[in-house]
Amino acid sequence: MSGSGSASHCETQEPLSAEESPAISAVMFSAGLLGNLTALALLARRRLGRRGRPLSLFHVLVTVLVLTDLLGTCLVSPVVLVSYGRNRTLVALAEDRRLCLYFAFAMSFFGLATMLVLFAMALERCLALGQPYLYERFVRRRSALLLALLALYAFAAAFCALPLLGFDRYVQYCPGTWCFIQMRAAQGPGGGGATYSLLYATLLLLLILAVLLCNLSVTRSLVGMHRRGQTSRRLASLEQPAGRRRLSMSEEVDHLILLAIMTITFIVCSLPFTIDAYVNKFMEIQDDKRDLLALRFLAINPIIDPWVFVILRPSVLRVIRSVLCCQMSLKSQDNMQTTTPAAESKSNKQIDLCGQ
């Protein structure tokens, strides 16, 4: 555990320590760049294979998420490599701490924007299954999607600009190649109270809870559809234009699996920062290594996200779906000790649904 003197030294340190290596940062940048480009290539191939049929809003949002992660990787990681290349900290690379402020704003903005897009994905699935009339009337419109995305990015930019406007501040962290939100109360006048870090961490926590609630709602809707033996979700109106495509239940389950795993990765990556912010604020246990570990966990989220999409191809999703659905069917069979012909017919229908 280190005291405030060590933290203050890191905030103003100019030369990098000779022991520092750019290997971890270089690997993170390479993995993020390769993963996002691969994911975009797979999305483009999937779109070409649809033969003129429009992409679902969910896949549009997946593309937006990958583009956001790619942009964040390209705008943040090279700054760290430049710092290592010149053997100088971010504070020393530009006057008035401009590069440090840029790095901290970009990192906090893309971290929050990624979570907001993930929330939009979860909310879109929740409304599609839980409120089909509302979904068909308002959400499916591409103009509504564009306005929603602009609002999300504007909110993220405004929220992350607060430290630039004097509400707490962005500071440099050890070893001098990172700048982010001040996570501990500083000594002396004008030091700041780390209130913003607590606000940022709380916002991430609320978004996680909102995504989990949306996922639970989608799961409940899919289980209800599965029990009723429905093979496709209900649409808003009785008569739909021929160009509109009905999503089968198997595709809905695939969307949920992908969304659930992305949610788990975000929880794993963001919880260390959230816990660190609360520990620094209320328990006043300061540790530079813990701070750096929390920041690195937060930074690897845009690296993992595209690889989740790359790994979970349709064939892999189909295997996962079959395992989950067949287990549900076997469990329902175990609960039915005395089956009637109608119950057996319903159970067989559920097993057929798992295999589609």
C-alpha cells in the first residue's frame, strides 16, 4: 500500500522508469486492432450473404459496438506506445498536460460509450420481445436508432467532459503512461475530492444492473415462448410487409447468448474499477498497483468484445443453444413423472424446437 506521496509523484513524474516495458501495451493494442477488424470483416460477410435483406437492429448495434471499440483502440493505445518510445510520461509529452487530458477523456468516453451501446442492445431485445407493438411502431425505424445513438454519444461526451470543466480532474497514474479519473482525494488546495470517480463508477454499476434486468426480461419471454411451442416471436401487426423478416426463436436465443456473454465480460472488466473507486472514497486504502490493475481491466473490455463476436460464430451459437434448450427439455421431462399424450406431444415439440 502506498501513500499520497507516491501518488503525487506519479502525477508529476516526467521520465519513465527504465524498468518499464511496452510489451503489455503493444499486445493489448495488437489484440484489440486484430479482433475489431476481424469482427468487422465477419459482419460485412454476413451482410453480403443476406442477399439484399436488411440487417436486424441488433446486428446494426453490434456493428456500432465494434466500430466504437475499434475507434477507442486506435485513439488511445498509440498514445501509450509513443510514451514508451520517447521514454517520457504523458504529462511531459505536451504542454499544460494536454496529452494527459486527451488520453483520460478518450478512455473514459469510450469506456462509457461501449457500455451505453451494450445497454441499447439489451433494451432493443427487451422491447422486441416484451413490447412488440411499441417496438414495431417506434424502435424499428432507422431514424429513431440514429437519434438514440447520437443521444448516447452526446451524453457520454458531456459526462466525461465534467473533469475538464472543473468537476474533479483527470490525473496521471504510475508508471506515467496512463491518465484517468482521479480516484482518491488529493491533499492541498485544488486537489479535488474524487467525487467524480464515484459518480462514474456508480453510473457503470447502474448500467450493468439495467442490462442484467433487460437480459432477464428477454430470458423470461423466450422461456414463455419455448413452453408455448412458438417458433417465432409475435410481430406488432397482423399484416406485415413482405420485406420484413420474422426472427425465429433460435435466432432470438442466439442474440441472447451473445448479449449475455458480452455482459459478463463487461462486468468482469468494470467491477475492479468500481470496487477500487468505492474503496478509495470510503475506506481510504490507497494502492497504486491496485489502481493500475483496475484501469487495465477497464481497458481490456474493448479488446475482448470483438473476440467474443468472432469466437461465437453461428455454428458455435448453434451448439450452445442446442445444449441449453435440450437441458431445459430434459428438465421438464424429469418434472413430469406421469405424462399424458398431450404432455408428451408438447415435450417432443420443445425438443424439435431446440434442434432447429
